[in-house]
Amino acid sequence: MANIQYYDVIQKPLITEKSMGEMAAMKYTFQVHPDANKTMIKEAVEKMFDGVKVKSVSTMNLNGKKKRRGYIYGRTAKTKKAVVTLTPDSKEIELFQGL
């Protein structure tokens, strides 16, 4: 397993129509490090955002898309996406407040 610190786990928030709709149910979507597991993601969210308590974490591995440049075929980088569900008594994540 890679030596990943909690500030390296969460790479960026994902802002889509679906993720914005799920925010009402206290579900937030992030792009995370491909080697991070659910426990690491939970700890990172709770350390980075004050007053946040994580109920569950769902993860998805996304393979890179095939791309072509001339006669050379290759793939883009694979990514991992995490949907974090917060407990009802938890504070909301301020990062998503103004959206």
C-alpha cells in the first residue's frame, strides 16, 4: 500500500448536476487518490472539514479512456471517485455552500 497522507487523499470536488442534487441528502462527491481506501477517505474528510461526521463512503474506479494521436494508441489516467454520506447531526461542508 502506498504511503498516502490525509491531505493527498482528496484531490478535488466533483461538481455535476447529479452531485449537486445529492447534496440535499448530505452526499458529497470527490475525486480521490486511486490507491486510497474507504477508511482513508473517511479519515481525510473528517480531518479536513471541521464538525463533519461521515456515515458511509462509496467508491468507484474509473478506467482511462482510449485516445489516439496519429498511429499511437494510449489511455488517459485512471481515476477514483468517492461519494461521502454524512450523518444527520453533522455540519455541512463549507466548500459546497456557495454553489
